[in-house]
Amino acid sequence: MQFFDIITPNELDGLLRLLVATAVGMVIGVNRDLYGKPTGTRTLGLVCLGAALISLVGTNVDGISGDANALSRVVQGVIQGVLTGIGFVGAGVVVHDRKNMLVHGLTTAATVWVTAALGVACALASWTLVVGGVAITLILLVLAKPLDHLLDTKHRREIALKKLLAADQSEISDPTIDAQ
């Protein structure tokens, strides 16, 4: 008995799409691991695999493959469900520091979300979009980081200056200082 006797060409195609989706997630995850972020190779590999798997399962339901209208509705529903659900996972890595007016983890959350979208694209065999999406994602994560850092530094300096000015104003108007 050979491998191709137990698996159909359609199933082999699905397995290959899942493998590509996992690899895509892992490639993006390597970048996150290099920067010490909470989501890395394994997490993003699993996110991309999961998105691709649920997309493939949704599009391979018996009875809808011949009905373009039904298939279209199922694909739309799967995409909406995956991307909405993964938004909640991404939200779990966002930390809001009200005192210092800072938000951490937005890039990580966005990376989780785009990785899920790439998983859906792998499931739908939109290979040009997958390659383009991975390239653009990595460009944003690698090349835009210095610009992001520069802007964050400028913003933090402005906040620090405002705090200093506010502290000076409160000392000037403090009645206990005037009484001495």
C-alpha cells in the first residue's frame, strides 16, 4: 500500500496548504522571536495553521462545493469568524499604561491578526497574495522599526516635557509654598 492510495489528491493539496501556512506563520514568528516578543515562531505558526485549517474545513463541507452561492457565503463567514476571533487573541497581548500614556503590544497584536489572514490566504491558495503579504509584513516589522522608534522617542520626550511643565506650574501655584 502506497501513501497515495490512502490520501486523495484533494487531501494532499489541503495538507500542502496547511504546511505552507505553518511555514508562513513561522517565518513571521522568527522576526518576533528575534525582538523578544511574546508571540514567536510556534505561536504564529499555530495561528496561521489554525486559520488555514478552519478555512479548509469550512470550504470542504460536503454538498456545497457544487453550489457557488453557498460556498461564497461559507467562505465569507469563515473569514469573518477567523479574523474576528483572532482579534481577541491579539487583544490579549496589548497592555495599556494609563499613567505614562503608553500602549504596548499593538504591533504584536497586529502581527497575530495578519498571520491569521495569511493562513486564510494559504487555505484559499492565493499564492501571489501570500508571498506579497509575507514580504510586506516583514518589511513593516524590520524596516519600519527604526522609524517607529524615532517617532516613539520624540513622543516620549514631549510627554516628559509636559509633565515637567505641569510640575513646575503646580509648585508655582502651591499655597503652602507661598505661606513660607
